[in-house]
Amino acid sequence: MPEKYDIPLHDIKPLLEIQEYSMVYLLALSTLILIILSGVLYLLVRWLKNRNRFNLRREHYRLINEIDFSDAKSAAYALTLYGYTFSNDSERHHRAYSELVEKLEQFKYKKDVEILDKHTLHYVDSYRGMLDV
């Protein structure tokens, strides 16, 4: 009987071993997604942490823009105090701050002072315009 079934097959090739990479692709994709999510989470936590941090420059910028010029003496002191924060940004800022302090000297150190004149107010506005936070 064994001779009966011994028919040679010429059209059928033997089975080939196929390499399966789907597990490698899944691991690589899940690792990449994990790295991206970790980075996004890190940036989100850092942004939330720094969002409410006190910024001295921003606070002094706000205070300079809110100065009331009806009291010239307190305005001169406030401009001198808060403007110093921005004086070392560049040489141009330093020169402008020095000139502003010179112009405000006449409104400080006296018991009774006049109101700020237009020229000084214009100089203060130009100094406030060059500030950035």
C-alpha cells in the first residue's frame, strides 16, 4: 500500500518560514507614543508651574503704567524705583533711565513740588514705550 500513495508532487513547493514583525512594530509604536505623551505631559506641567510664578519685571512694568501723576513727588520716586529694574537691559535703556532720573531730581527731595511739566511727561511716556517684559 505505501507504494500507491507515493505520488511525486511537482507543482507544490514546500512551506516557507515567514518572518513576523508585527510585535516589533507594536512595541516600537507604543514606545514612540509613550515618549511623545511624556514630553507633552512634561511641557504641560512646566507651563502650569510657571504660569503663576511671580515676575518682578512684569509687576514693575504694571506699576510704572499705573503711576498717578497728580502727585509729582510720589510719581518721581515710583518712576525712579520701578524704572531701575529695566535700566540694565541695554545701553539705550541705561541712558534713558539716567536722563529720566536727572529730569525727576527737581521733583524729589523738596517739601512742596510743582506738577510734572509736559516735557517731563513726554519723556516718561517715551521711556515707558521702550520698556518690554
